[in-house]
Amino acid sequence: MTKITGQALDKLVKTGVPGVKAVLFYGQDAGLIEECRSRIVQAVVQDKDPFRIVELTPSRIKEDPSLLLTEANSFSLMGGRRVVVISGADNNFTVVLKEFFSLYKGDTLLVVTAGGLTKKDSLLSLFTNSSDLAVFGCYGDEGQALVRWVAQEIGNNGFQASSEVVCFIAENLGADRLQSRSELQKLFAYMGKKTNITMQDASACIGDASALSINQMLYALATGNQKELHQTLDRLFSEGQLPIVLLRSASGHFKKLHQVLAKRQEGGNLEQILISLRLFYNKAEEFKEQLRLWDVKKTARALDLLVQAEQDCKIGSYPQKLVCARVFLQIAAQAQKR
């Protein structure tokens, strides 16, 4: 199976993912990763039976090495194929997966998510070189691909818009699929019974104000400015932003920080690193200021906290806004520590 295209992914979803032992979704677009993960899981567990879905993290499996095999071998009381989701994997998890694949002979589907990977990374190689494993890269929508996606979403939801309006909407959306979908849902709700989206409708709902607020929040978070963090987070919540969307935006931001810091640690030139990673920031000096406050170890810890916070939001033990605010303040406090 190895690497799959968007059409191949659609076919897997329609057919219930047959003949595939595990799927890896990786890349910089956390929203698209989550969307793909959700589609694959629902394709296998169509009745959303919670006893057929289990979510794990590499850290939990590291604490209990037998946990992955135990969960994969478990059976649902009502029958049906089970799914084990592992979020936040990296190259350190490759050995664990190799051992698991060599031992496990059942039909539980493993769904693994990871951040940005290169061809040299062992995790990507493991999935690419195995016929019963599938891998799908999730990169931010941009250019004509984003325009086509916006047009498709507008049509699928029963609306219509001119090419000029579609282009305007695309130009004012970010590269995160989940966040973009959230912005479009706001527009669709705003339309009411109207089906023709005009430029006035689009400009009233979609613009750079929300994206600017998120960028301000991320800057406050990464620089440890707790006062500004409080203000921007309250504003984003009042605008209807979902806590999980904000957590993933923060994860994407800290992944970029982590990548830049790691490459600098290896002796790379900062300006060249920023160009190669295609980091689109309006104020490069602000991003460089954040780099001075963080190191590889601290950003890795922040990413672990964000992954755990997202898991806590999904479990629902505490209010999502509380979980989000608490972890952001915890990370902001680390920014000023040496």
C-alpha cells in the first residue's frame, strides 16, 4: 500500500479500510491530520462504539510496553473491528511499532499520527516500505488547491458563490484544515436560508481578524506574556474558537520552534532554516525573539503538554476551555524560565 493519494484515501474510507494493518498520517497541517484520522476511524467503526476505539500516546506505551499489544488483542462485546489511535508519534516510536507488527496477527487497525517527517526518518520509512501499511502526508492547503477545496465545501453544503468570492475566502483562510473548516461553518451559519454567498457575506464572516488574534495568542504564549495571553484567549473563546483548534494551532507553532531549534543546534544557518521550513510570519524578529526564550528540551516538553491537553479535551473529564487555558498558562510560565 505504502504512500497513498487523496483519491486512494477516499477509496479506503468508502471500503472500510480492508487489508491494511496500520495507517500513518503526518505533516504540518494538524487540522487535516485530525480530519483524516477521524474519517478513517469512522470508516471502521461506523456506529461510533466507544468500546471499539482506544486512544493512546507514545508516553503511555513507554510506561507500559505491553499496553499496545493488550489493547490490539482486546475484543468488543458487540463484535466488529477495533481501532487503536496513537497520537504524537516520532522516530523514537519506530522500534516499538516494528516489534508490534512482527508479533501482532489480528485485524485491529492502528492509526498513527505524527508531525513533519522527512524521507530519512525511520517512522516514515517503516510505513513506506511495508505493503500492508499506508501513509498519507498532510500539508497545509494553499494556492489553487485551497481554492478548489473552498469551492467544493461551499457546494457540498448547499451554497453557491462566484469565483471572485471563492478566491476571497481562500485568500483569507489559513493553512490549517480544521481551522479553515471552522471558519466556513461560521459563514454557513451566518447565511441562514440564503444560498448565494456574496462578497458582503464573505467579508462579514471571514477575514484576517481571527487569524490575527490567534497569532497574537501564539506570540503571547511563546514569549510568556500572560496578560496578553489572557486577553487574546478570552477574545478567541468569545468569538467561538474551539479549544482543540487553539491547542492544535499552538502545537503547530511549537513544532516549528522545535524544528528550527534542533536544526540550529546541528549548526544550521538561522535565515536558511526559516526559508527551508517555509515559516510565514509577518514579523520575523518576533519569531526570533521566541527562539531566544526556548530550547529543544523545553519545546519538546511543551509539545507533550499540548498533546496531553488535547487528549484530556477528548475524554471530557474537565471543561475544554479550562483544559486549554490551564496548559497555555503552564507553557507561558516556562517561556521566561532559564
